[in-house]
Amino acid sequence: MKLFLVVLLFFLSATVTPVIASNLSNSVIQAQQTTTQLTNNAAKLYQSERYQEAVDAWKQAISAFVAQKDSLNQAMALSNLSLAHQKLGQWELAKKAIANSLALLKNQSQSKEEQKNLAQTLDIHGNLQREMGQATDALSTWQAATKIYEQIESSLAAQSKINQAQAMQDLGLYSRACKTLLEVVNVNIKADNCQDISLISSEELTNKLQAVATKTPTLTQIVGLRSLGELLRSIAQPERSLIFLETSLELAQKLNSSAEVAATHLSIGNTAQTLSETERVRRKRESNQEKALTAYDEVIRLTSSSTLRQQAQLNQLTLLLKLQDFDRAAQLWRSLFPQLTTLTPSHTGVYQQLNFAQSLIKLAFVGAGLSDMSGNKPIIQLNLPIQKSGNAKIQLPTFEQIEQLLIQATAQATTLGDKRAQAYALGYRGELHELAGKQNLSLAEQYTRQALSIATNFETPDIAYQMFWQLGRIHRANGNIPEAIAAYTKAYDALQSIRSDLVAINPEVQFSFRESVEPVYRQLVELDLEYASSLEKTGKPKDGTKYLTQARNAIESLQLAELNNFFREACVEANPQQIDRIDPKAAVIYPIIFPDRLEVLLSLPNRDPSLHTQKIPPAQLANTIESVQQSLIEPQSVVQEFLPQYQQLYDWLIQPLETELAKSQVKTLVFVLDGDLRNIPMAILRDRRSNKYLIEKYALGLTPGLQLLDPKPIADVEPKALAAGISKIRPNFAPHQGFEPLNNVQVELAQIQKLGLAAQEFLNEQFTSNQIKQAISDFRFPIVHLATHAQFSSVADDTFILAWDHRINVKQLGNLLQDNPIGREPIELLVLSACETASGDKRATLGLAGVAVRAGARSTLATLWAVQDESTAKFMGEFYRQIEQTRKTKIGSRAEAMRQAQLSLLQDKRYSHPHFWSPFVLVGNWQ
């Protein structure tokens, strides 16, 4: 889940001490000494968070400067007065003070010192605008301040640029923000944006930042590095985020700044929490969680800022809820409640209240013993303040307390004119009433519609989709399925319009793709399929066709959204295709897993889609899939013992479709797989009547969806291949540790060479990223064959292939293989030999799809687990023979070539075990 953070702005709250000339009269000197005492006192009061007293002190200083006719220092005192008013939420007074300050400064003679004072006042004005939710205006104001700083060659330009970067992030301009921060920190990194940083290895990045850590620390460098770390976390690069943050912490400690140390600990805690969410190894996950809790404790111990302390406590509360530590969570929310319900109106405060309300809803919901957050179950216990947790009693928040918090957040957002925050507050209030049960649904709908009236689909689709989704759930709970589908469809349309921005919806609110995006698609699919079935039962199957088509499109769109979320950037664009225009001899099968059933949607050429429902307990399906997966990993397993599971899967997925498939006379089955089904090869499904595996009956392919296909028959492809591989492992070389030699790689590459396919070959020391990049740049290779260890993971950074010089992650591989001169066609076939899915990662095949898409290849051949390289060499030899035969005869396809290669292993007694022949899968274009 993306954490909700407040990044403290880095500007100098100008505390001016007037210059005292030595040749002035005693009375003048005495007057200046008085104003000096007043300004120093006001500054100390402000820093001690005694803001009302600071206001009074600044007013006294202003009166003294007026009496002295010192308009310059009067202007600076007014800007500091504005800061104090901002802290008190006195926005009109703050605006008036800053306007008066700017008016005085613009009448000055504009010496360098006066220009510097103007720029500092603009910095404070920008903060006021951002706190009032006016990010665009704040950015313009900070840009004006930066321009002045640069004209007078002031070092404060860098500080103002950091402020600009924060406003850019508020506006979703993440690439611009990253480029700005990279300029500020001046690290020797060649990157135009933060996505480029992902292409730098962690070791290289650590070395570059260690060079920075040896220099004399500056406040600008500390905050710039921290801001970069926060930005990297928000775009799902937590490992690299931590490298920047730890460097920032090291510099802050050298500078002996407890304020900066505390602020950086907050960022480290948030990044550690993010790392814990993606960590598959329990020990490491718990270590990151403990690191996060410790970091938050350090913030609370060190900081004198109530805002920073509250933010640390809020983030700590979020983590405690994930850990289901309800006792500590209950103690924490009770201490936070009086603090956050008495905040003065501000941008920061409103979002703190909104995130607090979300945590309270979850605490009340989970604490009430309800674990399903789908919105279909009422929280009837919300009004009960006492709930048992183990042997202790904890106090849960009441419905009234949560609603009162949201009412306050709504009012404050309205006062600030912050429409986004206002829409969120109303939407969360609607969610609260939705969860309270059927009797509250009318109020839930009322508040949701109010939120939608503010967050229009056109202006704020990122909020609108969440509100339409909520409205759809409310209609569904009321039994109004057509209205529910209509609302879900609007949510779906909004999601489609912002697919490129899903990676960073709003870093200030709690957000998770798995919790906040994926369910929209799945629940729309579920409603579409249910409604189509009901129409068929009432004799209106044709009316249900459009709902089946929408369900098919939605499940494909979910796969695209998953890939964009995997890369944390919009790298996947849809290109809708009709199956009969791609291949009239292919069927596309969409198995869709729901909690109570398995739906199988079938698309055949020139026919309407059909639906087949299997009522299967979820545990039975999951256990069957796991059993099949375990039987395939080791070649020592007894196949006969697992045939019933292979047959069961066939009965669920294929048997209901057999009549339609037979009539259509299709030759290829293409699967768009869902959930745990992605972890097993469809080739293993076995027909109990014919005693044949599915691969013996059909050629098979996988695709994330027809929307991604760029079809071209393999028969039309020029047989030129770049072949590279690693047969030995470098000793004492960290990237190679944990891998075994692949002794038959040379045999594998020799077979490609023998068929006359390999235009260039790179083995062992020659297989480096630079060598491959150069070769790809110089020539067009329709086929790229990489015989080396590779790993697929649900995390992009952990999805890689092994080269001689380092591990090439999926993003680097994509850049490498697509480094073609403009106008060249994409790679037709990418073959990854000796790859496997990451252990313990149930969504690891997302990495396989990611490689297939990011490489820009029309199709990718890979394995789901590592197999003996001798059998792999045999498979590859036969596969390429089949490809060459297809090219000569113009009969066949990639999927058929793979099928024949698999059958050659199946029919060989040495390799007849499914472990050897079933892991090969073809992703993308099967033709």
C-alpha cells in the first residue's frame, strides 16, 4: 500500500535581524536593538510552535519597523507573520499579510539583498498556496522565486527547486519532479527521470551515493536526497529509495541536525514498510516491519514538530493494523484522536484527518471480526466501543467518532477551497455509511453523489473512478444490478482514461493497486457474467452478449493494468483485436476465478462468446492447482499419482467447451489465465477419456489479452538469430551466486548455428549487456535466443536474466532489446532458456508477461521452472527445426512448433515425465 506522507517544504522562514550601523545616534541604535529583540523572540516562539504568541510578537515587530520607516524589514516581518497565521489555519489573515509584504518589496530599489528578500517571500507565498490546495499556483510562485535566486546567484535556488518538485508531485508530474531533484542533489547519475534510475544496479547506485556521503553535508543535499528517496518509493522503487534515504540520514547525522534526522527517519520508516509488503521471505518481511516501527519511534523521540510526530504515529497505526496488533493500534488511535480532531484547517491537516479516518474504519471493521472488505457486509458493531482482542479488551472507534472526523475534514477542505480533499472526505463518509449496513445505504449514496458532483470524471478521474465504484457497490447491495453495472462501467471507463497515471494516484492518501484497482475490474466482470446468465435463463441470450463482451474486455484490461502497475509506468498500450481477424483456427479461453465458482469464457472465430460456470469451492481449486504444481517441479514424482488432478483441471477448464471446440475445428487454444492458474502449464491438462494431454490435442499459447497482440505469421519471418548464453558460473562474483553451470548451453547454441539461424553468437565472457546492445544496434535480429538463468517475479526488480557482467532486470532488458534504429520492426521471437519463477511468489508469472511485453517481442518462449539443460537443448533443437520447416512450407505456427518440440520430449522415455516437457510456454503471438 502506498503510504500517506507529508513532505516538509524546504524554505527558509525568513527571520530578519536588522543591520545596526555604528555611527547612528544612541536613540536610533536603541530602537534597532528593540526590533532585533522582537524579531528574535518571534522567531523562537514560532520554532517552539507557540504560533499565536509568535503572531503577537511579529505584529509588535511590524509596528516598530513602521515607526522606523524600515519598509524592507517590515515586509520580511509580514511574510513571517503570514507563516504563523498559516500554522494557525488563519488563511485570510495569512493571505493579507503576504500580499502586504509583496506590495512593499515590489516598491524597493531591487538591490541583490532586496531581490533575495522578495524571493524568500515568494517561497512563503508558495507554501501558503500549496497549503490551500493550489498546487499549480504554488509551482508558478516557486518558479518565480527560483528565477530570482538564479539571477542573483544565490544558493537558495536549490532550496526553491525542492519546493517546486513537491508541487510537481502534487500535480502528478513525477518525471519533471525527479529531473528537478537530480539537478539539486548533483549526484553523478545519468538519468532523465526516476524510471532511468531503475536501470542502474543497486551496487553502482550505492557507490555513487557513498561518494556524496564523504563530502561536507549541506541542508540542501540532505533534503534533496530525502525528497528523491520519497519520490522513488512513490513510483515503486523502494530498494533504491532506501539507498538515497540512508545517505540523507548519514549526512543529517554529520550535520547534527535532529530535525533533519527525524524527518529522514520518517521516510526510512515508510520505505521499510513498503519493502515489507513486497518481500516474500517471512524473516526479511518481519525485519522490514520492525525497521519501520523503530524508525517511527525515532521520529517521535527526536522531533519537536507536532506535525512530523503525528505523521509518524499515523504511519505507525497503518502498520500495526496490517500486523493485526489491535492492542497497540487501539492505544495509538486513542492518543491521536484528540490531536487530529483539533487541527486548524490546512492542506496537511486535512489529509492527515482523511488517512486517520481510513485507518479508523479499518480498525473498526477488522476489530469487529469482519475480514471481507468488499463492502457487502455491514459493520453493525461499529457503535460498540468495546471489543475483545485475545484476553484483553480494546476500545474501538465508534461510528459517530469516525463520522465526526470526516465532517470536520469536509468542512476544512471546503474552507480551504481544496476540492480534491473535499471529494475524498465526502466519499469516505459515503463509504462509512455503506459499511454500516443496508439501513444506511441511502445516506451512503447521497454522500457518494455529492463527492461525484465535485470530482467530475473529466477533471479528476482518479477520484471519480473510486466514487463510481462505491456507487456501484451501493446499487448492488440494494439489488439494483443494471444500475450497479452502469456505475461500475463508469468506474471502468475512468480507470481506462488514467491507466498511465495509476502508478501515482495520490501519494497523500492510502492507496493500493490490489485493494483499490483490481477489485473494480473483477467486480464488474462478476456483475456482467451474472447478468448475462440471468438474461440467458429468461430466454434473452442475445441481450447478454454485450455483457459477456464487456466482461472479456474488462478482464483483458485488468491484465494490462497489472502490467503497468508491475512496471510502475505506462508501458503497455492496448490494441484491440478480433480473434477471427488474427487466426480463424484459434480459440481464446478466459478462466476467471471467483470466491465461489470458476467461470470459463470462450471466444471463437465469428461467434458470440459463451460462458460456462463451474461451482467449485475455492479451497478445492487452490489445493488442486498447488498439488499439480508440486508434482511438476521434481522429475522423481510418480505421474500416475497425480493424473486425477490433471484430469480434474481438464474437466473444469476444457470438458465443458469440447462440443463448441469440435464444431469450430480450431487447432490452437490460447489462454488468458487468471490467479493461481498462471502458475501451471495448460499442456498438463489430461482428458480422462482419451488419456491424452491437452498438448497432444492442440497447439497452446498464452497471452495477457488480444489487446496486446501484434500478429505476424512465423512463416514470414527472416531466419536470423542473435544467440547468447552462459555455460559456466563466475566464481566469487555476487550476481552469479546461487546458480549452477549450464553445461549443455554450447550444444543448444550449436544446434541453432547448425540450422543456419544464428547470425551472431555470444558465449560466456562475450555475453555482456554492452555486447548485446551493440549487436542489436548494428543489425536487425528477428529472433533473440538467450540460453542463461533467468527469474520471473511479481516485482520488476527481481525479474532478470543473468549476463556475464551482471543481472539484467526486466526494464534494462527491454531497453537493451528495443535499442533499435527508428523504423525497425520488433523482435519476432524472444527465447529464454533455463528460466524459472521466483520461489514462493504466487504472482511470479506476472514477471514472465512483463518480460514478454517489455522486450517488445511479438512472442516469447520461456519455461515456468528450471529444467535439465540436456532436455532443454533437445527441445530447442526440435523447436528451431520446426520453425525452419514452417518457413519453407508456409504451413504451421510458433505454437505448433512448440507443440512438436514438446511431443518429442514426451515420446522420449528419458524425458516423458511432465517435469521435462510441460514447463515450456509461449506468450504473445502464437502464429
